[in-house]
Amino acid sequence: MSTPIVELKAVGKHFRSADGSARAVLEGVDFTLREGEIVALLGQSGSGKSTMLRIMAGLIQADEGQVLYRGMPLYGTARGIRMVFQSFALFPWLTVQKNVELGLEAQGMPAEERARRAEKVIDLIGLSGFEGALPRELSGGMRQRVGIARALVMEPEVLLMDEAFSALDVLTGERLREEILELWQSGQIPTKAILVVSHNIEEAVMMADRVLIFASDPGRVRAELPISLAQPRKAESAEVRQLIDKVYELMTASSGRRGSGGGLISEREVKLQLGDRLPQADIAHMEGILELLAEEPFNGRADLPKLAEETELTDAELLEVLNALLLLGFAYLTNGDILLTELGGRYVKSEERQEMFGKQLLEHVPLIAYICHGLEQDKSGDLPEDLFLKLLRFTLSEEEAERALRMAIEWGRYGDLFEYNFNTGVIQRSEEDEQEAD
């Protein structure tokens, strides 16, 4: 077996909720990155994947467990580990050349040597001729090339890529991914191991020697799939399609823990609690998938990769929509396939979808039921959104609390359970409920 470079042993990370209690982002994470391998890490949004990468990069410290680099405890950043971010993270006032040189300058390298190494990597990554350009003059793909060049110029042993291709269009992302693989396989870069965080299942299968499935609340490694296919791989090959099917199956398998955990929510798992995150699912996407499922060629049952192709949703978007459909009882999963429930079939044919949707929300989404109960108890029928945000911050981060409430408001308005004033941030009883109260 090849030599370990980075090891995580029972690593945990927490953040403080509004009430001062610690909420686990990562818990009991065990992982080893070895020489000569590319590992892809897949998981739903908010599962702690990016936090794990930042711990490995030494950008933040673990609260529990051990992080080892070459067998030694990692304290702070290591020269042999570099990270590429989704957001490009370039300094807008610096040229391509200067952005790439930045890390070398911080190390005190002489200007002549900095320039030589930067020019070599700029050429390697396909940016020759753009050395003097500013980031605003570059396309998204070229800006990401600058971010990758800035990491590679440091000649890292380990390259950590956090959604490095997700901000790019499909063709640009594929081209850049293929070029990184070519540099890796040809030995033109000294990097000995790569860890890629992704939401794109096909990307993970095309790149990786191992795919890890991350669970959430708290984040932890839930499943692992070794991939022994030789490179280069063809996306349309039967072997790759079978592996993509397998990853979908692992991604959607029940984790045996709370419904907000690693797999998708099923009827057999514990229902959502008041302070849980909500799937970030657009109603139009939810109804579109239900309608697709009900029609030929699916006729109530669909293979997830085929459904993804048909909808043209990203894997991350599709998984969120599926979570919502399962939560509301419109669909269920088995062996990596999604099936319409009897209720889902009736919903597609119904002329009273909003009423059905609202009924399922009250039954399955405690946050929405709590909002409705509060509106019924309040004489004015108006409640500020801050009241519910404050409640959610006890169990969720600021960002997650806002996302959960935005989703609850969008769903509740569609289900005609309440209204929302976008100018004042006040949730109000629906007109129909007001009339009944009168």
C-alpha cells in the first residue's frame, strides 16, 4: 500500500449556536490520503466537506482528533499542501503574473526566481500571453486557471480542490479537469496526491481512484467506492455509467440516522425536527420531476442518472429536490431508483395542487407548522421573520438558518398557508385565514 501523506483520525469540528452550545459540523472523521491517488469527496451542501479541506490545509484547527502530515501533527499551514477555491480568490488589482507569484513572494523568494517559476506554471496551465492581464479581463475559466497556477507554483505534494470546477460552464469545466488530469498523469507537476470536493458525480467518477460519500449533521465519511478503471476514461462507456449508478445509489441510501443525515430522507426514518435544515428545492423543479416521473418512458419509476440527464439539473440540485419529494411523501427511493407514491401520482393529476402541497407541509415540516400556529395565536396575524430566525439560530448557523427560513416561506406561500411582505420582513396570515378569523 502506498505511503500516507495526510491522515485524519477521529477529527471533529464544532461551531457555537446562538445559545452558546456547540453544534458538530464534523464528527469522528477518519481519512487517509496516500501518494499516487486522486480522491473525490461527495456530499450534500452543508455536510462539512469544505471544513474538512480547510482543516487538512491547516487553515482552521480541528476541535477533536488528530491531523497528521507525513506522520507528524499538523499545526497551521504546511508548505506541501495547497488549496484551490471555488471562488477564484484572486486579488483584482494584481496581474496574472503577480497573483501567481504571491505565495512565492510571501516566502521571501528573490524576484528573478519568482518570475521564472511563475512563467513556467503560467505556460503549463495555458495562460501564456496573459501575464499582464487583470482578473476582470479574463473569463471565468481563465480566472480559475490563475487560481490553479497560484497553487501549483508552490510545487505542493498535496492539492486540495474545493468545488474548483463548479463555477464554470460545463464544457470549460470538463476541459480544465482533463488538462489537470493530463498534467498529473504525465508527471509535469510534482503533486503526489489530489483531493477533490465536488457535487458532480460524473466528475468524481471520471477523475478519482476513490470516491468518498460524506454524510451530514454531523459530517462524516459514510461510504467509500474504489475505482480501478484506467485513465483516460470515457464518460459514455458502460463501466463509467455503472459506476455513476453506484454512486447515486450510495448517495441516496439511508444512513440509519436522523432524516437530516447522510442519505435521503425516507418514510422509515425519524421525521424532521423544528430546527433541522430544509432541502433547498425549488417548487417548479419539484413539480417538473413529478410530472416527468408520471409520463413515458418513466411511468412512475426512474433511474437517477437518467433522470438527471432528462432534467439537466446539477447533481446537487437534483439531490435537494429528491430530498424534498421524499420528505413530503410524493416519492420514495429503492436501489438507486426514484418511484412515485400513490400520493405523488394524485398530485400530478390534481387541480388543487396548492392545497395538497400545504397539507403535506403542515404534516411533515415542523418549522412551517410552527409558523402557522404562531400566526393563529397572534391577534394581529403578523409575525416578524426575525422571531423565527432567532429560533433557528439555536441549532443552525446564521447562513443555514436564513436558508431554512427562506425555503419555508417559499413553500408556505405556495401552499397558501401564509403570506410574506418582502419590504417589511413580516409573515402574515393568508387572506382566506383572515376572513375565517373574522
